[in-house]
Amino acid sequence: MSLTPSFDRPGLHISKPSPDAPAQASAVCHCGASATAKGDAQVGALVAGWNSNHGSAHAGGGTA
């Protein structure tokens, strides 16, 4: 089973394989927005944006 979000399965996926590796993230929202990020700071910004503007932040809920 893939954990990568898609338009059929929206959500947020974050990975950091080791403490020395950069974090990576991908997000797809049911509203049609999508984004990817690489690097701890960029992933942090993507997560903050997701929490503020997508997923469960949309009226009517969603996937967080």
C-alpha cells in the first residue's frame, strides 16, 4: 500500500528515513491543491500550510 497521497486518496505524507537525511513531504487536498517539499524547513512550511488551509481546515472536514 502506498502512503503517497493522490487525488483519489488525499492527505499528507512525511518521511525522514534517518536523522541525517532531509525530510520529504507530499500533500494532496480534496480541493485539488497539491504540493511537495524536501528539507526540514520546507517540510515544516508545507505542514503549517496544510494545517492552516487544507485537510481538516476545510469546512466539512477532510483528511489531515
